[in-house]
Amino acid sequence: MVRLKDIAQRAGVSVMTVSKALRDLPDVAESTRQRIQALAREMGYVPDSVARGLRTRATRLLGVILPAVTHPVYARVLLALEERTYEIGYDLLYAHTLNLAEREEQAIERMLSRRVEGLFLCPTPRLTGQERIYEELAQSGTPVVVLGQPPPFCARFPSAAGDDAAGAYEGTRHLLELGHRRIAFLAGPVAAPWARERWEGYRRALLEAGITPEERWVFAGGTTIEDGQRAAAQLLEEAPDVTAVFASNDLTAIGFGHHLLNRGIRIPQEMSLVGFGNTLAAEYFRVPLTTLRQPKRRLGYAAMNLMSQLLRKQPADSVRLPVTLAVRASTAPPRSSPLPSGG
């Protein structure tokens, strides 16, 4: 391993001069600084970030805690965050919660023990009010940016999110404009703020059209393809008169669609389907999915801008980005006859 002492010997200067040159301090001649930096690159010198952190109390680390990086939405957000942290000379640590509160608490504690200079969080949905770990996080003074709609216990932190309510309203309006009047809703987790906002957007669109949402049109859609398949089986048993479905995320929409197609029910001729997220899988589904474009990379960039303000000790206001409709092959005017027998 190349040390500052080795570079100093090759350059014929003191170790202090090498240290200052590599830190771009002003009291080293420009020609000397360039020569030392070039020599360091040639010798393969790698700075000891741990030692530097002990000296400066700055780790140049940012943390991000997500439910799972394998989720297509979070994967794109993480990519954007990593791009921006790299540009400003930081490294990114990340952890998965798998939507488990205990695992999330441990992840936050580990990030704080690593002395991250800032933390991006997608909080695990909870039905309770205050959470001890978030009180601890606030008291630590660590800059925090929430990814997505913040739950009440994160209201003190700035957030970057899409406008979920407006997006769901627009998706439901699209089905109404096609002529649908019996539109089912696949809800997300009850405790998730984004799920509540999407429900409100769906509900508002129906009420404005003079339609009272019926309880039998609302199904637990969850967040996975398997959840969508289960919801489809339930809907076909309990509400076969429905002509369209609005799913609160793409994965449940895809699961729902798979079940219908496997039962011989055509999309959109016999059932229209709208998702939320505009994941890559939605565009290349067996019937390309009409969905709401969630600005995933722009959310990551917006979150990084908020973090940059916090790191500079500047105020940072939450950001809401527009969500727009992508119309594809899965929506059409409603069928004029009942679903086929066995559907």
C-alpha cells in the first residue's frame, strides 16, 4: 500500500507538503501540487477515508434505506441517488428493510453508527403514531430526506414524492372518459401514505362523475404480482359486473392481468386495466399496460437536491413531482355483454 511518506520521498518534499497537495490546500505552489498529484496517481495511491474521517469528522458517506432494491421503482431511484452522490464526491451505503419495522430500526442505528452525513429513507408503513427510532434520528441532527409521501412520524423531514393523488385521479378519469362506470380499485397497504393518496384520487374522480364508490369494488391489492392474482380471483367471484380496474401499482396490475388472461378473459375487450408506476414490466406485459408515469429518476435527483441543501445548512422544502398518464393497449370502452361463463 502506497503511503504519503513514499510519495514524499519520490517527490523530494515533506509529508506535510504531500498531504496539503492532495487536499488541494492553497499554501502549496500550483506546480508542486500538480506534480505531487500526478505522482500519487502514477504510484496508485488510495486515500485512507477512515483515517481522514477521524481527522476531519467527515465521512463523505450518505445512507439510503429502502424496502428492497429489487423493486423496479426503488431500483431507478437508487440509481439516480448513486449518480448524484458520485458527482459530489460522496459514497452511498444502502440497506433493505423488507418492510419490517424491526429491521428498519436496526438499519437506521447502523447508519448512525457509521456516521453517515445524511440519510435517505423510505419509511416502513406503520399504523402507530410516533416511533422511537425517528425521535432518535431527529435528535441526532443527521440530515434526513424521505423518499415518497411521508407518514405522520416523518412530517418534520423534507420529502421528494410524486403527486400520487393527482395521478390516481387522472388514471380513473381516463377510464370514466372511455365510458366505464363500474371501476374497481386494488388498494395498497392500509398504513402506506402513497396508498391512501391513490385511493383518494380514485374516489374523488368517481364522486365528481356522480358515482358513489361501492365497497364491493375495493380489494386488497397489496404490492406484489401474487397479491394481484389473488385480488383478481376474488373480484371475479364477488364483482363480475366490474368493467375496469385501477390498480395502485404496476406489479399488482400485472398479477391481476395474468390471472384474467389465463382464465380466457380478454384485456381490454372484456376488462380494462390501469396500473401505477410505469415500470419496464408494464410496457412489455402481454397486453402493454396503461399506467401512471412515476418520475423515478427525477425523484432521486430531487431528493439529492434537498440533501445538498441540508448538508449546506440551508432550509429544504418538500417537493412534489407531477405524475402523468401513459395510455397503452390495456384500456378501451366497456364491454356490452357479461363476462363469459367461468370468468
